[in-house]
Amino acid sequence: MKILKNILSFVLVAAFIFSGFNHISTPVVSSAASSLCKCYSIKNQNITVYKDSGLTKKYGTIYPSDEITVLEIHRKYIIARYNVTGTKKTKTGYISTSTILLATSGKSYKASARITTYKRPGGSSYGYVEKGDQILELGEVSGYKQIKYAVPGGYKYAFIKTTKKNTTPPASNKTNKITVFSQLDSRWSNIEYGKGPGGKKATLGSSGCGILSLTNAIYYMNGKFIQPKTLAKYSVDNGYRINEVGTSYSLYKAFASSYGKSYGFKYSGTAKSIKSTRSHLSSTGMAIIGVPGHIMALVDYNDGKYLVLDSYKSANRGTKKTGYRWLKESEFKGNMAVSTIILLSKR
């Protein structure tokens, strides 16, 4: 009996300790390592780290020499990971968005020459952007522009000097308008796409959501346009169009393997939940999602909402007016309940 009491006391104490650690723990986030962003503080000064998204409970300090890994981006705060100075340990916490980013979105350009990047305005070198690389310009300060660009294993936020003509805007660079290519576009809506219900002729207009979802995702990712006719032919020729059913999800991995390099993307596996795609989307990764009777593109996450592009506008999915919709995590239900998530990343 005494032994039993001792065991019970140990369990209770352990439970209390474990509960205490949970109470003060930092954010737990799922992340795709291939899409994480690295950076340093904008200003050459310390950044306060907090335990909470309200930025009220101080948790630690990031020093100017500390490289930061961005896990999630929100309008007012960022969930970040950093090395604890003088140790091999890492910590995760909340920091103010403005401490490392001038903006969370901007204009996309291609570098017209090799450009040296810097950790911060007036700071030391951080690497290079190569000629032809796609970069995202986020803002300007003290004679430097902040940019985001791809590197092996992920992305970097860095600065380039504004005194050089570093970039060439795309030919049709309008505002940050969201482009959604429709299945009903007359340029491809009547293209035959296998057989529909009852063995009747199907077209991209009636059955091309699996095709246009990839076109939309990649165009949003890097501005490269996959011609629906080309993708549809590849799907049919290689058996990914399942007659009377739809497009097989295997299409995306196969097409990425064959032509991903040409269109600047790669297949990155699958995800189990919408929540687990946050860091992937925040770092310009994309996803193809399956909802009841339909396939869509999931292309962004910001300020607690996810952006979906719908190639077939629908009042039932809330996309009737624009073809796209920002949704909270709790809104992925009913006609927007997600059954499959295919992850795609920029090469």
C-alpha cells in the first residue's frame, strides 16, 4: 500500500510539472522546412520576443547577430525561431512583424543582373540574387529595398541597394490584383477532356477544375502560365484523367517531375490538415485541395485567413463574385470541407 501511495504521489507531481511546462510553452507550429524564410532584424538593435500573440509577455531577446527563421506571418506578429546566443539551443516565440518586414506583400520582378544582398540596410553581405531570379519587393528604407527570394532549402528576406537598376517589371505588372483563370474561359472551355457521367463527352469547361487549379496555383506562385490545353493533354495521355470520375491527384506529382523545372515548381508531398499548411503558404508555397465534387488552389495564408482560387465560380463556395475567397480555418466545412491536400513549392 505504501509503495502504491509513493507511485501515485510521483505521478501527481510529474503531472503538475508537465502541466506547468505546458502553461509557459512557446508556440508549437508545423512547418515545411523547404519553404521556411531566413532573415535578420531590419534595424541593428535587439528584438523582444514574447510568449503571446498580443506581444505582452516578454520571453526572450533576439540580438542583431542572430539569424531568424520565420515560421508564420501575421499582420501584427510573426512566429519565429532563433538560436539562443552562446548555446546550441533554439527558442520559438512571437515578435512584432515590423521588426523584420517592411510589408507582407508587394510587387514581383525578375533580376536583370546578379545582385548582392545584405542582412539589413548598411549591413554585411547576405548572399546574391542571380540574373533571372524572381524576387518579391516589400518596401524601401534608407536607400535599400527589402526583397524576398528563393535559396536552396527555402527563402531569404534581405536588402538590395536601390542605386542600381536591379529589376525588370513583368510586361503586365498591374497592382496586386488576384488573377483566377476560369474553366469557362472561351480560350479552352470547349477543349475535350475525357468522358463525363454516362460516357458523354467532357470538356475543360465542365470537368477541368483539376487542370485549372494547377494553372492558378503556379501563376500565383511565380507568374508562369501552364496552358490548360497542354496540361489536359498530358493528363489524358498519361492516364490521370479518370473517365466519369475526374482528375487523379497523382497528376500533380507526375507533371512536377516531368515539367516542374520548366514552370518553376516542385511536388512537396501532402498535408493532413489545413492548419498544417500555414508556414508552407506563408513562404509562397502553394497547395491543391479537394473539396466535395471539386478541386481548387490554396495559395496564401495571412492574418489568420487562407486564400483559395476557384476556377468555377460558385455561390455555394462563396466565390461567385470574384473567383477567390479568404477563409478562416473554421470555414473549411460543408462545400468547403477539405479531403485532400497536395503541396507544391517554388523551385
